Amino acid sequence: MGKSTHDCVASSGVKKGPWTPAEDQKLLAFVQKHGHGNWQSLPQKAGLQRCGKSCRLRWRNYLRPDIQRGNFSLLEDQTIIQLHALLGNRWSAITAHLPKRTDNEVKNYWHSRLKKRLALKGYDPVTHKPKTTIFGFANGSTDDPKTGSNLNHIAQWESARLQAEARYVRDSELHKQAYHPYYNNDISAASSILLGHNKDFGPTDQLFGQNAPQCLDILRAWESMLMSNYSKAAGGQDHVNSFGNHLAGDFEPPIISAISSNGSSLMDCFFHEPVGQCFDENYGTSITEPFATVHHKNNGACLEDFGLWEIIMQRKKTIV
DNA sequence: AACCAAGGCAACCGCTCGCAG
DNA sequence: CCTGCGAGCGGTTGCCTTGGT
């Protein structure tokens, strides 16, 4: 397409650079009174020596009344990180979940803070995978103590990614449904339905019909795979997961134990725990504990081994 | 106090998309 | 279908501030 005719050009009378308070006041007053309408014609009408594009940016990124300025909260940090893992550099899509922030602000914040923070923790800010190969431990080196600590982080990262995905889909797909477990914040019911624990609801597909949330689809597929692996493992035979990683035949997914012992499941963990606990500085507690348990109890098996990563990457293409 | 480097952030640039004619 | 225009988006730039020496 090339350069559009409306692009700001260095023609005479068009000012560039930082906006002055007087210019801000002119733009603000005009938009509040008339609306912005056509940005190209706005500068002339408002008496500004700026191009329309510059006016639009100034309004969107600074003057809009619904913008919240100031420090980002922990929750906002985590939301951005999780959504970036899911969506990549799609700042407008990410910002859609932070209604009081601008895409420019989120983008700047990512580049100046969050990216570095991830790097410090040993994650590639682009792929959100650990910089040290994620597959190292899956190649038979599960007894490496260094790997063990990585596993914990990986598991936490995966869970947070999934949670972001769940929230993303939930927000976009379910918010208009009047009667729905999620809509009513009855997450436990939703997860129970998926696991067939709640006899008050029919099968998942009957309940959701064609509006079945895809995040749940992912979890369902994952748990299905887990069950499948477990059933094979219970037979005492070694098996190989979808990544071709070898799993010892005597491993016992603790998720199974959790379901049978107290009726809750990994699904419950995903939806019950507040996002704010996912990435505390010390990677301490929270939703990720079940995964840590997975690691400890199963001699190094992790989400990767259960094929969740593969499912997410496949689903990511269809959801976004 | 002066200088310098690094970081943060507002603004710009160039490209793509959607839509109307 | 093609073209041009307006709007939106993501990458980049460059100025300003801050902190260290």
C-alpha cells in the first residue's frame, strides 16, 4: 500500500514533537464538545497546528478521560504477562483486558519492565519458555536437581498460561450467557461438570452445546490424555507421551488421587485461585502447588509430559 | 557540581485493514 | 473487483529524567 496521503508530512505549519498544555486543552475541549469525528479535519476545526494522526494519538494515549495513569498493579503485571504468553505482541488485544490502560502504555511497560523481569527469572520473553532447554529434563535427565527446580517454575508458568487462556475465552465467549456456571462464578460447578462429578448437570457438551468454552475443551482434552496415560501406566507398562517423551510405567498422576480423595481436581485449582497468586516474586504458593506435587511424586514428570503444551499450542491457533 | 550512561515514556513512522464509492 | 481514504496497530525513535561516578 505504501505511504498514505494522510500520513503526517513535514509540511509547513504542521507542528511535531511534545504537546503543550495549551494544545492539550484545545484538543480536549474540542473533542468533549464535538466528538472527534474525522481526525483528518479535526486539527483545522480545533485550531491546532497538528496532523490528524498526531491528534488522534494524543487523545488515545493521554487525554482520554478513562485512562488510568500511574504504577501498574501486581494483578495488571500478571495479566499482561499471561496474555502476552498467549497472544504475543498483540498489544491492543492485551489492552482490551486492561480497560484503563492504553496499548502504548502496556507496550512500553512490557519493554521496559516486564520483559526484563522475565529474563531475570530465566525465561525467554518472546517464547515464555525457560532459556535453558525445557526439554532437557524430558530426555531422561529427571534426576538432575537443577532440573527439579526448573520443573517447578515451568509448571507454574504453564498453569498461569492456561489460566490466562481460560480467562480470555471466558470473557469473550461467556459473559452474555445468563445461566451458566461460569457466568455465575460457580467455577466449581463448571469443573465438576467437566469431570462428571456433578450429577445435577448433564454432560458437558449438552450443557454448553456449541458454545462450549474452548479453554475447557483444552482442559478436558488434557485430562483425557492424562487419564489415558494413567490407564496405560496402571498396566505397568512404560509409555510415550505425545512429545515422544518416555514415561516410566509406575508413575501415578496425583491429579487422579486428588480427584478420588477430596472430589476436587486440577480444574478446580485453575479456576479457584486468584490470578494474583500466580507469579509472586518467590514462586511460593498458589495454584501451582498441585504441579509441584506432580513433579515430586512422579519422578520428574511435568505438564510437558502430559501433553498440555502441545494442546495449548494447537488451540492457541484457533482461539486467537 | 558536572558529566555520563541507562531507563522510561511520549510521540512518530510505516504498514495493514476495513469500508465506501 | 479495484482504488483511495480513514483508522488502527506495532515497531522504533529520541527526548527527558534519574542515578551513579
